[in-house]
Amino acid sequence: MTLLIKAYLIANNYQEIKMTDRNYFIDLYSRMIEINSVNPSGGGKGEEKRAEFLKGEILKWSKEIKFEEYVAVSDGIKRPNLLFLLDKGKEKTVWFVAHMDTVSEGDLTLWKYPPFKATIEGDKIYGRGTCDNGQGGISSLFALKYFLEHPGEMKSNVGVIMVSDEEAGSKYGIDFVLQKRKFSKNDKFIVPDFGTPDGSAVEVAEKGMLWLKVTVIGKQCHASTPDAGKNAHRLARDLEMRLDQNLHTKFNASDFEFTVPTSTFEPTKVEPGTTSINIIPGKESFYYDMRVLPKYSINEVMSEVKRTSDQFTREKGVDVLLEVINRGDPSSNSPEGNEFVQKFINSIKKLRVIEVKRVGIGGGTCGAFFRNKGLDTIVWGTLDETEHMPNEYAKLSNVFGDAEVFIDFIKN
């Protein structure tokens, strides 16, 4: 064990992790990262090879591990979802949920190390997916293996779910699993896919999410005779700003439990209707990423978008098309879930000796899918928040430190 990691564990009152276990999981982590699992939405081939690797490795540990697999298919690509369960007949099961897919590497010139070759430098392991969500996956699997070796310390059954498609909305991931498998209301879920550098924030609620494509249909013509057409680019910018103003005005409440306390309505991507300078475009599409406080429903937001668009259509004499790309309703735990959350916070406080707060975030994790099925869920980790960045990394001390919190929680 490196002096840095040993000092980190001792300073935070963690048990020492055996050298053999640490080396095994660093090797497992490294080999996993080197299997490219970029989501097909980002031009990748998906999670199949990474899933086969993990399944083969984990099922070697013990015949006691119960295994289930739910495979979705998108455009001919298999999208596996893996469930590993150590069932000791306890009243409830605590499930850890991590995702196997990653975003693409982006601009390679910005990386100092190869994105799909794990590189360890000091306490950091570099590579695409190390933070998002490899760290959470390895911490969860460490906890599972710990209880294989210490079954007498379990106060609940322990399961790990490794899912696909989180980076593109989870249609072929946890959403697919929840359509196929029923979980008990006694089951609790921990999703290690959000965090702060010290682990002092436990996510207990998510905003609603709406990704919306707006297309304005004008009339194409030569740029020298603009009166002969209707400039979809100019019209789209006009509608974009109207939507921006109206949405922020109508849905203006604040909730300071959330890390960003207001609803957000951000125009992002644009699909231009022409590639030529001398053509006035007859069509243009733009996109909004909206994160909506639980005070409001997604249906309310869509009604306002439609009202504004219909008024714009009447004024300008053009068509406006609305297409929902992705949506998710706001999520929060049941009243009974508060005890579950508090016990988890107690484990963090005991091991870290820090103050811990409950927070809500902008949404987008697997946690919302469980909560919207009435299943209490925590989203937590200790992360430097390098996800989606070049030179993405995770700290090995955080990998093992988070595993210690998971273990303490299951034991107590």
C-alpha cells in the first residue's frame, strides 16, 4: 500500500485494506478502463465487451453470487445489464448501481495520456470513464467481494447492478431493467455517480429533465433577395429568446436544497439549415436542455413551450415543430426513506469526521428511475468531478475510501 493511500485511510479512521485486495481491484479497474465502452450515441460500439469482461471476472469469485442479465438491443447493438446478488436471506437488499458506458474521448490533442489505457500517476488513475462511472463501479464491487469473505457482518443482502446507456438517457439501461424486473419495496439503492471532493453531499432528489428539439420551418431563397424567403436562422433565434424569457419568467421559484436552486432552461445545440453563405436557410433546429424543480411538472413546461410556439407561428406565418428527445420527471425519496438516508450519512460522518448535507441536483442519474418507482435511493461518491473532461481521472484513495463507507453502512 502506498504511503499516500495508507495515510489517507488512517487519517479518516478507515480499516486498512489488504494489499492483495487493493492490487487486485486496481488491476481489475485498469483492465476495465482499457475496454472501450463509448455509448453508441457518441459514436461508440457500446458496453458488450466490457460487460462480458466483468461478468467473467466477478462470477469467478464465488458460486454464491446469483446472476441475472437483461440485454436490450439498439440498432443491432447489444446493451447488457448485469445484476450480481449475494443473498443471505436478510429482510432487505442494498443494491449499488453503476454504469458501464462512457462518453467519447473528445479532442485527443487535449489528453496527456491515452484515454483508453489506464495510467496511474501517484494517487490518480487516468482514462475515459475512470471517474464516470468506473470509480463507483469498482467501489461497489469491492464492497460485494468484502461481504463474500465476511458474510457474518452483513445486516442486509448486497447486490451490484452494472447498467448500460446511462450517458444517453438509460432507455437501454436501468429503464429497461425496471421494465423487466420487480424489486422489493424493502430494497434500497445507492448510486455512486455524483459527489464532491470530500464526500460531504448526499444527493436525495433530482430535478425533472427535458431535452427538446425545436425546428422552425421558413422559406429558402438566395441571400441577395431576402424578401423572397423567410430566414429560418433569424426566426429561430427570435423564438429561442422568447422561449428563454417566458420559461424563466413563469418557472422562477427557488429551492435551496438543490445545488443550483432554480430551474434552468439552456439553449445548447444548433442544426443549421444551410452550409452556404449565400443561401437564406429555410429550416433550422435548436435544442434546449431544461432542468425543472419538483415544484413544477414537465407537462407544465411543455404547455408553456407550446403556447409560446403557437403564438410565434400565428405572428410569423411559419411552422414550428417540437420533438422531445429525452424527459424524466422530478424524483425524491419516500418519507420512510429519510431513515435510510440518515443511516448512510452516519457512516460518512463516522469515517470522515465531516459535516454532511442532503442536496438535490439537476438530474440525469439512474437514481431518478428508482425513486419514480417508489424505491428509496441515495446518489453519493467522493469525486473530483472530472467526468466528460480530457484527462479524466479518479483518485485511488477515493475508490477505496468510498468502499469503506459502503461496507460500514451494510455492517451497521
